Amino acid sequence: MFDSLTSLSLEQQIGQLFYIGLPGSELDADTRALIEEVNPGGVIIFGRNVTSPEQLRKLLDDVRAMLPVEPLVGIDQEGGLVDRLRRICTPMPAARSIRQHGDLAAARSLGRITGEVLRMLGFNMNFAPVMSIMTDERDLLSNGLYSRSFGRSPGEVLGYTMVYLRALQTTGLLGCLKHFPGIGAGEVDSHEEMPVVHLTHDDLIAQDLAPYIELFQREDDRVRAVMVSHGGFPNIDIRQGVAGGVLEPASLNHGIVTTLLRDELGYKHLVVTDDLEMGAIANHCPIEDGARRAFLAGQDMLLICSRPDIIRRGYHKLLEAARSGEISTERLNLSLRRIAEFKMLIQPPMPFDASRFKQLSDEVSLLNHKLNYSYGGRI
């Protein structure tokens, strides 16, 4: 697989670094033009792309057929407030509701059902689970993570995450831990602005990073993808050069992506940014600067989720950096190798079966009933 990526043109190699959103629910002329121009290594789906199970499967099959290399096809299908499939499948329960019920079997069921549903629709990757530790104190913060975490302590998050992730990946679908190194203590939502986390390095190691560290050390090598957040960590790393220093989002920060995640914690696999269109980045720098800095920080794939013009600008900036030598062939090949290794794990979609899809949707209803869960509001 690595040889097949390095045999691509430079333009196509740079495309492998991009994980992009699509504008609508069909592969229309504008969407085709975007895919042909960027040749992305991955495609992420949102609610705007979904009208029916059959439509979604056709869209993903059509995208897959256009690309020279099998793409990663991902989605944020956490359950609860982050459920991209609620139009076509019974809304899935939030992680918090499972933890409140004290039900590890429910976490296992959620992982299994989610994996089979996504495989049938044409996905091979899910951007879940959320690894944030949400204590009672952190629950009061306005960071949007209230219902998305499995636990209030490192042990709770680790226990539920292991069960969920194992069940998800047993179906052949690959998960992704997020949002490294932990933004549960951030006071704002990174969709709007950069959440600042005032924890020290030692505090992070003892709290928010503890579940990551344990999972990284598992002999079965279960974790193969990590998403890095846009949080700012002033007690870990501040970029020098101006009076007082400049606080960089973790996703653009070499000290977080490379020094902490790769060198100190020994993580060797795929690293993906959170969406570079979020306010935490857009308010900090233009996409051209964000894409370049994220890759130089050590990221393998850059997530740009919405606007085709933003996707194109980020892609052409990285291509320009590669052509000029700012991005070396050696550095590019490091990421292409990790992307290739991850893609070697993906499995082809399962055949779509409308009857089985309905059965799985009904299983979600039974799970919700067991948890006394209903979608909507603050959960």
C-alpha cells in the first residue's frame, strides 16, 4: 500500500493528506470537480449529506469509484447530540446516559450496532469515542462535551471506552480517539473559539491523558487513530517570538502533536486534526497557514469539513509547500506510510440489506428503552 501511494503524482500524494467534507447529498458536478481536483485520502459525512440509507450508500460508492486509492470514509457517529444518522436510523444514546446507567453491556451494544450500521452504509471509520473526562465541575462549562463523555474519572473513561471500541472494531469498522490531549477542562466550545486548558503537564498525565496512555500500551494495538484538538495549553507550550509568547492550538503545535503524543507517549499511528474550519482555528489564522502549520506540527491528515473553497485553499497551500521543499519528501513519506498502514486495516463495505438495517434501528430503540433514554435537550 505504501508503494502505491508513493507511486502517485505529487498532487495526488498531497491529496492523501486531506480528509474532506462534501457539500450535499449527491455527487453533482461541483462535488465531482472538488474530488477530481483534490483526490482526498478521506471523506467525512455530515447530516447535510444524508437523506436515506440507499442514497447515502450510493453517494459513498460513487465517491469511492472516483478515487485512485481506496479512501477513508468517516463520520462522527457518537450518539446523543452528535448523531449524523438520526434522519435514517433511530437516534442512538449518548455516552453519558450509558455511564449514568452503569451499563458496560450497553456500551458494548452501542459499539456493535454502530459498527454494523456504518459498515452497511459504506463507512470504514468512526470519529469516536470521545475521551474527555467530565467531572461534576466540568459539567458546568460551556464546551459542548457535557453528554459526550463516558466518564467522570480516568478509570471510568478507560473502562467504557475499551468495551465500546472493542465492539466497534470487531465489526470491521475503525475508531478514532478524540480530542487529544483532552479538552474537558476547556471553558468554551472549539467550534466557536479556542478552549484554553490551564492544566500542567503532570496534571494532564494523571488525569486526561491517563486513559490514552493505558490504551496506547495495550499489546493488541487496538488504537490506530487519534484526533488532536484545537485546545490551547498554556502550561505546556507557548510559541515564543513575541512579547509574552503566542498560545497555539494543540492541532498546530509541534510540542503537542510530535513531542508529547509521538515522542513522550510513544504513539506511532495515524494522527488527524479536528476540523480546521472551526472557530478555534479560523479566528486564529487563515486556512493556508493552518494547514501548513498542522502538517509541520506532525499531523498526518487534515480534516476540512464544509466549504469547497476552504478545502481547495488548504490543499493548494500544502501542494505549494511540497513543491518548494518546505515540506520534504522524507516528511511527506512519514505521513503517507502511516496513512497506508491505516488503510491496510480497512475492510470493504458490507452489502446493504434494508431488512437488517431496520433490525439494527429497532435494536437501538430497545437499547434506548433499557436506558430510559430519549433524544433531545440537555442529556
